[in-house]
Amino acid sequence: MMRFVIIASALLTTSVEALSSISVKAPTKVVSLNKANIAELQSEGFVECPNYDNSELTPGILQVGVGNFFRSHFCAYVEDVLNTPDLFEENKQWGIVGAGLYSPKKRDRLAPQDWIQTLVERDGTSAKASLLASMIDYLPQNTDDESKKHEALMEKLMDPNIKIVALTITEGGYYLYDGRFNLEDPAIMSDLDNPDSPHTIFGMMIKALKYRKENDILPFTILSCDNIPHNGDVVESIMTGIAEQQCSLDDQLACTNFADYIANEVAFPNSMVDRITPACTEASQEFLKKNFGVDDVSPIFCEPFRQWVLEDKFCNGRPDWDKLDLEKANIIFTDDVSPFELMKIRILNGGHASLCYPAALLDLEFVHDAMEHPLIGPFLDIVEKTEFIPTVPPVPNVDLPDYWQSIEERFSNPTIDDSIGRNTYDGASRQPKFIVPVADDALRNGGKIDGLAMVSAMWCRYCQGTTESGKPVPSRDPIWKRLHANAEKAKTDPNAWLSMRDVYGNVGDAPEFQEAFAKALKIINEEGVEAALKSYIGANKAAASPLPK
């Protein structure tokens, strides 16, 4: 079995900090980022510049949702192909056109930079900046007429040159309810009632694909790059669901043929994406100016690590990612993304969900602060090794203990500033995805659940409304009032918390989980968070080391 290895971006080189220690001079001036200034930035030598002329690119990819994660992940992978001299000529038709669904502010900010942005990869020992130039346009929105707001986007979806539509629209953009596509969402209903003037991206893609079919234009692949399990299958269910619903409204035969066309001719690759990419701050911009001499209004800061596991299922071509050094780029082509998705959900997302509440109760600000804490870090290590990893089936060519070690190192990255607040938000949605299914599997198979029960107890204590120092916790959770009320009841009746069936399901009824939860909550409430962590570590440390491989 191959060991899982942390693979940094191909662009990562010697750190700024290391360079400083050997007397390499710092930038003496700050250069505004735009296409005209690329040569000057290249001559300064502090930032890696594209080795291709992006004026030679033609649009082939329509990117819907131009957030930081898109630039740090998908865009970086396109950039790798374009920056490979032997691949550029055959791939210059894969220029990216950006499109936003909501505010036009991002476009307004990036226009003076000719859509170019700086990608900064950082960890505790290195920082590397490179320019991303593969996005060659950013579609405008009609802000004067709401009915024509996405007119440019609609036209571009019909453009025969567009062969891939990539989505980074976050989970909320998929109109899901309880994990399934919600045809009764008002926005979707509006598109069904007005198919010629849709407002959702899915309604617009339906209209565009109808046009393409009627005019013998090849369809585009719809590539979801969002952190949703089975993301390609989800998009396919949305598109076919809308098409089939329209069959009951329009000509039955024509509409059935179109639904079959979507199912048989349009491709929806599943993919697993991974790269921690925090929001840009003023401090980020200042760091870029000071260390690299670049004035960028919206730089992207991320960790060196990245991974992309995807099905090689495209209906109208794709960039030559398979001709890159796949190990170095950390791309895995597979027929089944599911094992990789489950591994990530349980070990990475489950890890975030496990450390965030004790960290919040102890007033810690960032994930790396939690990892440095003398009790939270060891607690998470034991829970991962003895409770999470045993529920993860084998993953092709991945050693699960090594994978956890890589996650542990990523969580400890002191430069990412991944906030505890981001991870505590919406626990009622996160816990049923990342914690409860693990407990369910463990209960069914005789596994350990004490640490998982303690995670739930920490969440319950958090929802009492204050940290251990007495500071109020943010009450931004969508169902905060209900959570707070149940957390208060749990002070005397722990099962009042576990009775939330939409969160815990049958796990909340399991006597073993009820007992472990009540024990953990009692220690937390009476002796404090650190006492509870010490109790768990003391009882379970021996079982966590060494972990069999």
C-alpha cells in the first residue's frame, strides 16, 4: 500500500522567512497588480509570474462563483497545465470566464487588475506567491434591470466555445433540503413557471442546454467543485429533476427527449476537493506588499496542501491534467470518489467538528491554537485514532494513519488562521454529518464512542450560551433558540439534548451513547472542560498508540 503523503503545490519553493535569514533583500517597492505590470513584477523576482501570454487564451471554461477557494484550487490546477511549456499550445482553449450570481462587487474590484490575482501558499516555514492569469474575463451583471441581471451569463452558457461549466456556489446554492434537491424551493418554482427567463444557475443551464440541443451544439460538462458528497450526482439529480418536472408542463414527448438528453449526453463528474483557504484580510494584503512587493486588492492565501480526486467523465473535453505529474499535483483519477469523500468527511471534517467546541469554551480563536493546546490536541489525536479511523473503510492507495497525520499537520499550520467561529457555526447541520454517523457505525459494530459522546457534550455546553470565562458565545446558529433551550434542560436531564431526533436519530436512543454523554456532560458542567479532556485522555491514551497500519 502506498503511503499518503502531504503534497504541496508545484509552485511552492523556498520560504520568504528562510530567504530573509540568508540576507536576500526584501522588495524595495510595491507594484500594482495588472497585466501591464507583470514584466516589472517578474524582473523584481519576488513573485512567480505566468510563463505564458494569457492574451493567447480563448474561453473554454465558465466558472460560476469566483470565490477564494475556486482560485486556490480549480484555477491553480488549470494554471499548472498552462504553465507547462509542452502543454500550453494544446490547452490554450481552456481560458476561464468568471461569473457571479449575486453582488457585482468582486468583478468591480478585480477589473483594474485585468482579473489577475496573487496566490500565496503559506505554512509555518514557507511562503510562496504566484500570479494566476488563466481567468481572462469576468461577466458583468445588469444592475439596472433585474429581469436581465444575468443576461451575459445566459449568453455565455450558450456559447459553443464553453465546454465546461464549473461551480463553486457553496452548499446553500444547491437548493437542498435534508440532503435532497428541493423542487419546492421558491426560486426553483419560479424557474419552472418561467423557463424562458430563469434566475437560478440550474434554470439557466437547462435553458442553455435546450438551445445547444436544438442547434446541434455539444453540451458542456457540469463540474461541481463544492465540498458536497457525491457533488456530481447531486447536480445531475437537480438538472434531471427540473427537466422531468418541466415534462408535466410542456410537450410531453419533446420534454422527455430532453430529460433523456441530459441523462445520457451531459457529464456530471463527482469530485472531492480539498484545500484550506481562509478569507482575505487587510493583514493578508499588507503581508503581500511587505514580503513580495505586490499590491493586490484581493489576494488568495491558502495552505500548500491541495488534493483533487475526480472521475474522468467529461463530455466535451478537458484540460490535460492527466499529463501533469499526478503525484506532485496530488490529482487522483478514479471511477469511485466515495471512499475518498468518506475519509475526508470523517477524518478532516470530523476533526474540525471535534476540536471546535472545547476550543470555543476555552476562548481560543483559531484551529492552530486548539492544536497547540496541551489537552485539545491530544484529545483529538486519540479520538481520531480510536473512534474515527476504525469506521473508515479502506481507501485505495491511502494509509489512513498517515492521512490523519497529514491532517494534524495541516490543522497546526499557524499561518492559515482558520477561525474556531467558522467551525462552531451551524452545529445542528454539521454534527449530523460529521459526528453522529460515526457514532452510529461504532455502535453497530462494537466500536468506541466515549470521545464522540464527549464532542456532543462539549457542543451542548457551548449552547448553554457562555464560555468558561463567562463570555457570551455567538448566537448566529439558525436554530439557536431551540439549541439553547435544550442545552439548559440538559443540565438536569441530559436526554433532553439527545432527544433532538433530527440531529441524533437512533443514536440518541442508544443506552451506551446516553450513558457516555451524561457522564461527559456532568464532568464538563461540574469540573470544567479541561478536567473532562484530562479524564478522557487518561482513560484512552494507551489505546491510541501505537495505531496499527
